[in-house]
Amino acid sequence: MKHASYAVRRGDTVEVGAGKDRGKRGKVLRVLSKKDRVLIEGVNFAKRHSKPSAKNRQGGIIEKEAPIHVSNAHVVCPRCDKPTRVGHSERGTAGKVRVCRKCGEGIDGR
């Protein structure tokens, strides 16, 4: 089974392309490659009810980010500042790097 999350990595800035948070940008906190999902900072908040515990003395309703499908997260190119698909290119000693399909600039800073 091939997973599509190879183009999105932790630390990338992505823009949400579909759903209730469409158009929002955030940093990728975590990539769940086996489930083809990504956790993005400040996007797709879900409410969780928690009992009082040692970690959370008060308990109550906690809001935290929930993962979204990787196909709805588009990598934002640092040069042209637009959401783009990711291509791959051989760049000398750097080896295989991710590149922007719109402007051709390296996404990894190489």
C-alpha cells in the first residue's frame, strides 16, 4: 500500500484546501503516514471531555487539534508563497530534493 504523505513533512507550512478550515495556514506538527493524515497547528479543533486527573486537576472540555487527510493539506512554497504540489529533483550533492511545481524552487531550502 502506497502512502501519499511523502510530500508533506513535519515543520512544513501548509494550507488547507477543503473542509471547514479551508484557506487556513499552519505548521505541520505531526505526520501520521499509516493513516494518511497530518496534524496542523491551529486547524481542525475538536472538543474532548476529560475527567479530573493528576495531569489535569480541573477536568472539563479541552479543545485540541485533530488530524486531517493529507490530500487536503497543500505545501506552501517559501518563494512564491502559494499552495503547490510537490515535485522531486536531483540537485547535485544535495541528492533528491522536494521542489515547487509552480516556480521550481527547492522547498527544503537546498
